[in-house]
Amino acid sequence: MKFYSTKDRSVSVSLKEAVINNLPAGGGLYLPEEIPRIQPGQLESLASLSFPEHSFEILHTLLTNSLPRKILEAICYKAFSFDVPLVRLATNLYTLELFHGPSLAFKDFGVRFMAELLTYYHDGRDLTVLTATSGDTGGAVAAAFYARKGFDVFILYPSGKVSALQELQIASLGGNVRAIEVDGTFDDCQRLVKSALVDQKILARRTFCSANSINVARLLPQICYYFWAVTKLPAKTSPIFSVPSGNFGNVTACLLAKQMGLPVKTVVAATNVNDIVPRYLRSGNYEVQQFKSTLANAMDIADPSNFIRIQALYQDSLEKLQSELQAFAFSDEETKAAIAFLYRQYRYSSEPHAAIGYLGLKLLLQQDPNSIGVFLGTAHPLKFKDIVEPILATQLAEPAEVSKFKDAKKRSIKISAQPADLATILTA
């Protein structure tokens, strides 16, 4: 399997080059040159497999001979060593819980896969992992790379715009993981990462790899759990998938899975009031507006990086994209009401991102009540304890992954949103 640039289709690189180099030289992001199909008979055979076995089969089909079979199999077993339950709430309503990994967020799938892949590719040189986070990516990166030999990790996050638990997951480990607290927004953090990756003075000192979803290694394993969900639904089901969407990597994976043969009726991107994509699908104008802070902080992104991948998948045709993707935006008040409803109606504890996913699904199921719908649970409710517990008027159960942060202390380096500040740290 080779990978091309969304800006230049003539670019053709190996998986190793795409993963280690992060970004094509001329800009854009990497995508697979070919998208192989999963056949219906093959999909049926996946139903009896464990999630690591299932993921290996999907990724082996996608990547063909990019990795030795035994290496890819070992990576899948190491990366996906946690449960992926599909929870039935009603006859036609399900949620896919993606938050049972070490950092209690769906980012564990992509980041842990990427960490194992980079470890396999590691040639003895120190590699600097640089990433920006709006909340959950940072904790996943810290957990996956902490104490991993040969890797220095720098995680940029917006000061005051992540939850208390998210911040401790990013900024309490120390060692080879350094937390950079930026006076700005996630978009500022992402801009700083991009500037560092092309700064020649920094590049003379460090070999970089980004752990953000701009890296194709983050994207590929997310395809697997959409196929997994379908194999757990009643036979021959083509569900509606509603995906909480901020930087649009997760919904890109769903659309890739659809092109691989995933039986899906409709794909919904559900956003908070940072609604650039819903507006674009309505008007055809991609207009970046002022960033807005919301309860769903991991989706507080004004200009999602991965949307150029989605446009490339549909040949920059708005009409084609409109036929494959629907997108809706929801306010904080609607989000809080959805969290309360899910608990009152189904005794199900949710959090802002999953609640927005539910709201997007609800709109489609109201139009087509005979369909089956799945919304993605992308983070454990306890990561948003201060929001969720007052709404539910109850105390959330605490998983073991949280207890180790009870006495943790934050250790961060505060900087402005100026590239020079980050450059000073990276060249020290």
C-alpha cells in the first residue's frame, strides 16, 4: 500500500515514510492510494473474532504487504488490549463505547497503534513526538509513550480549556513526557505544532513525528471499530453512524470504512457550535469563524485539519459529499438536556461529546424510525465529572484508571501562542 498527498496525487510514499514524515513536503495530508473492499462473506467471518483479531484482518486487507503479517498481528494485540462494547439502549438505538483503554478515550486506538508502529520502525535515533490536544489526544499520547525508550514527547494543550482529569493525564507523568500549556486555543496549539515541523532550526536538532490525527497512523485503526460494531448488530444491518466530530479524524475513518465496504446507511458528523462543516454542507462556503468554548471541549476546533482528507475522498465535490455525509451542530443547553435524557430514559451515563453524537442520531431516527442507529461514546463520563454529575444528580463510578491520578501534581511549561516560545523549548 502506498499513500498520496491530498495536495498532489503524484506523491507516492510507503507506510513507513507517511508515518515518520507526518506531512507531505508540499502540504496536504496522506491518504491510501487504493481502498480495498471487504467482501460480505469476509465481514460475516469477522463476527466470531476478538477485537485484536478483527482489527488485524481489517488492517491486513487495507495495508496489504506494508508490514509483515506477524508484525501487524503483534501490533494489534499490543495496541488493542481492552474492551470495545456495543451497548443496546433501545430496539434501534446503540452506543459504541470507545473509552475503555488506558486514557479513557477513543484516542487510545489510534495513538497506541501508532506508538507500536513507531517502535517497530525505530532505528535507534531519538524521535521527538510533538502533538497538540484539545483534551483527549494528550492523555492518550502520554499513556502510550510514557517511558518508551527512544522517544521524547511534547504535548501542547490550551490553558484552562481542558478538564481537570484531562490535564492531569497530560501533565503529571513527567519523565520523557513534557506538557506545554499554551495561552490560547487548540487551533493555536495545532498551528504551533505545524510551524515546528517546518522550522529548519528546530529540524536541525530534532527528528519529529506528530501524534495528532494529521498522522495517517492515527487514522487507520479507527476504521476497525466501525466494522466491529456492524458485526455485533443484527445480521444484514446497515446502521446510521453518528460521530461526535471536532478535528474530523473519526468521521474520516468512518467514510473510509464505508468506501471499504462497511454497510452503513448514513454517516452523521455531530458538532458543537464550532460548526464550520455543517455550515459548509449547507452553503458550500468553508468559512472559518471565531473559536467558541463549549462543554464538549475536545471538539472546540474552528478549522478541522482532517476535513481536507474528506474532501479528497470525494474529489472536492460538494455534491458527492452531501450525498454521503450529514452534519448538525448543537448548543451546550441541548447537550446538557441530552445527557439528562439518556440517564432518565435509559439509566445511561453519558458525557458532552457522546451526547452530541446522540443528538445527531436522534434527528435521523426521527426521520426514519425503522433504521438502526449507533452513536459513538468517545470519552468516559468521569473525564467530565464536573459537568456530568450535577446534571445527573448522582456520583459516577470511578474506574481504576482514574485512581492513580488522585494525588498527582500538574507539571507544565507555560508559553504564549507564539512559535518562538515553542522553538526555544525545542532547541534548548
